[in-house]
Amino acid sequence: MTAFLKRLATGVAATAIALGASFGTAQAQQASKVDEIRDRGVLRIAGILNEDPYFSKDPRTGEWRGFVVEMGNDMAAELGVTLEVVESSWANSILDVQSNKVDLAFALTALPKRALSVEFSAPTYYNSFVIISPNAELKGKTWAELNDPAVTIAVDMGSSQDQITKAYLARANILRFKTRDEAVLAVTTGKADAIINTVFNGMVMTKKNAQIGAVYVPTPILSSPSVIGMSHETDDVFRGFVSAWADYNRRVGNNQTWILKGLEPFDITIDDLPEGFDING
């Protein structure tokens, strides 16, 4: 081998070693999200104010309660860390995941459009869409029967229930409000016949405000998986862990137990849930 070829071979070998070392360093730096959370000692989840039975924050103590908090505490314990609930909103929780302000956003309705923004876990439980109304004549109505210009439905804009109105109540008279409180006021003052929401929210709303009426489940029952949102950039280890946690706890009944515990402060038991509704899908 000539001196030139020897120098070339030596240079190629050195480059290969350098590239191998760089690749190994990059792999070492790309630690799992699990490692990041354990190093931090805290699992961060988005929390929504005044959103019973999911979340509620005591203004005096700063303590959070609700069934999502119970779920978060269990997941944190599985990881060997503590739970931190970061104040957010339903709209901002997805943005908080994307910006790494939180690690996870629980209790998201699995709308296809949302899947473009965050990764979905396996379902934690199933939720059904209902109407809440003081008008008993709406009991037993089908979605097709409610899809009538003579029926006025209040809804909070941009919510998952708003998407239901667009899909199933296109002909009904829909009043869209910036907040749920405004939609509730429309019903209690007679401007709307009913408000559309999910079953857990609906049950609590009727306990807090009897004027809003009762919960009715139009047929066919529209159930949607509730999922946990995480960053699209998360690794397979953390993604697999979150989905395994969700699937296991749904199948063994832990998620149902936590949900019922979140309903206890409102004297709501499993027997009070609407007929035909199944938390586990």
C-alpha cells in the first residue's frame, strides 16, 4: 500500500470513529421522557379550574381534587414521582403540552382534529353526550328529533359538544356562547330549550343549579373515548407507558372507581348515571 493509500485509510477510520462517537453521544442525550420526569421528580398535568368532577382547586389551600387528579396521582406513583397540577384551560391544555409546560393533558375528547396537535393515549374511559333541560318533553328524544329549527340548543363555542351540534344538529337553532356559564344562563332564563354537554358535566351541573333541569340521553347514545394528550415528539417508551396505564386501569375498573369518587361530593352514585351509559365503553 502506498503512503497515500495508508493516509487515506487512516483518515477514513478516524472519521468513522468520530462519527460513531457522535452517534453514541446523541443517543445518550436522547433520554426517554420517563427519565426526564424522574430526574425532575414531578409529573406535570394540566388542570382546569372549577371543572367538577374532573378538577377543582381549593382557593384557600391551593389543593386540587377531582377524578383526573386521582388518576394523575396514581400515574405519578407508578413513575416514582409526585404530581404537579398546572393551572390551564381546556383550550390551552393542548398548547401547554406542545410547549412542554406540562407533560400530559388528561380528559381530552378524542376529536380527529386534535390528533393533529397532540398524540393520543389509549382510552381512559368513555363519555357520552347528553342534553340538560328543564323541559321534560325532551326526554326520550332522538338526535334526529332534536335536529329541528323549533328546538333551541345552547353550547360553548369550540368545545367537543359544539362539534356534535355541527354533526347531528345542523338544522336546530344553535346558540353559541364563549363560555359554558353563558350557555347555562341561556337555558335558565328560557332563551334556550337545552344545553348540550357530556354526561359527567351534566350530572354535576344539575346538582349545582336545579333550574337547569335534568339530564337526558338522546338516542342513539353518542359515546366518545376520553384520552390523554402528549407531545408528538415523545418517545416510544413514555408513549407506551401512558397507553398501558390507561388501558390497564380502564379494564380493571380503577378509572371507574376514581370517577365515582369525583362524583361523591355531589351525592351522585353509579345508580344515578343515565341508563345505557357505560364508563368503560
